[in-house]
Amino acid sequence: MPRRAQRSIDPADYQSVPRPVAAMAKSFAHGHVIPRHHHERAQLVHAVAGLMTIETDAGTWLVPPDQALWVPAGVPHRIAVTGHLEMRTLYIRDDASALLPRKCVVLAVNALLRELIVRATQLPVDYDEQGPDGAVMQLILAEIHEARSLPLHLPMPRDRRLLRLCAMVQADLAASHSREHYAARVGLSPRSLTRLFRLETGMGFVEWRQKARLLAALPRLGAGESVTAVALALGYGSPSAFAAMFRRVLGITPRAAVRSAG
């Protein structure tokens, strides 16, 4: 791809550039949805500001500000935006991503990686691989390899009965129906539900529902709802109970999540 006076914001322009890493900067307004799509290259999708909810066939990932989602090449995904999103995306060629994750994962972006990603979007697309610009890109790959994964993923089962169950839960996250109630609704015994749910998601049903509630809270907090309103809407008896569970599972307080999303 030739150099341009104004850098492209079309992802298609970055899939076949003759460099191992290509970087794109793009902004999106609150509420924007990028329809389901995929890319020829693997990508690291980084939120400098704003929050992304990214859905694939395997589940849902929440990407808060200063974090990123690794998406392998060819994986169809949909992105919903909360707040004003400043997205910085790296598209990484197959031969440069061989040692990087083979499935989607949210990665913690430290200060060094953040600055490197921003710098990458300012470099020429046809940067000199043997010069300082090439060194920046190689350091980025090393930092991605060392990045810590974060528990911001809600896995989805493939079994149709369990998918129906998950849809019921997500349609009314405040409901506190028992495992037996949901098992009867989808034609399974409670024992079979427990066994199959863990087999397909790697989580127990109660744990999954808890995480579904917490991950649903993040976009609502980012959109400006109060901690109290979100806690009550998701079935918690008090804001303090919600905050304690939020911190235990996600590692930060709801108020910290609000500050970062703003």
C-alpha cells in the first residue's frame, strides 16, 4: 500500500501491506456498532478511551480503557461501543503472530505497550523494518507475548439447549431462578445441566450467571448509570454486595471502572 498524506481508516487497506505489523487509529461515537466481520490478519484491538463489547461465536469479551483484545485471523466478531471510543488496532501477519495467542483473550496493556501502540499508528505504513521503526514493531510483538490475560470473557456453550438457557438468563439478569427451574425450561435434569454446562463453558452455571451480571454492568456504568441503579437492576440486594462481587471477580471497584470509562 502506498504512503498516503492522510492515513486510511479502512481496515481492508491494512491486510496485505508488505510489513509484519500494520497499525490503524480510528474513533467511534457512543452507541456505534461495527457489524459482524473478520480480517485476514490477527489483530490487537486496543481501547485508548471508551469501552468495547466484542462478541464471537465463542462468547463475549469486555475491553475497558487501557486494555486490548487479541483476535486471531479469520475469527468473525461484532463490536459495540460504550462512551467515545478511541480505538487503536494492530494487524499482525501470520508469520509474526506464530507465538501469540491462538484464541481470543483480553490482555492488560501496560504503559510501555500503550505508548508503543500509539507510536505505531504514527509511523509510515511502509516503515523501515531494519531501522528504529522496525524495532518499535518488534518490541510491540514481544510485549504482546508477555502481556497478562484478564478475566473479562463470558464463554458461550454450543449445545442448543444451553444456548437457550443462557439467552433466558441474559434477558433477565436480575432473576434469581434456581438451576432446577432453568433445567426444566430446557428439558434437562439438574444433574445433566450441571455436567454439560461445565463441560461446554469451563464454568459452573451459578458462576457463569454471576459473571454475566458483572460484565453486563460495565457498559451500563460506562454509559453513566449510577452504581446503585446498576446493582439493583442486576439483582443485587445492595450496592455494597455488588461492589464486593465486582472487585472479587474483575479486580477493580465499580467506581474505578466508571472513572476509567469516562
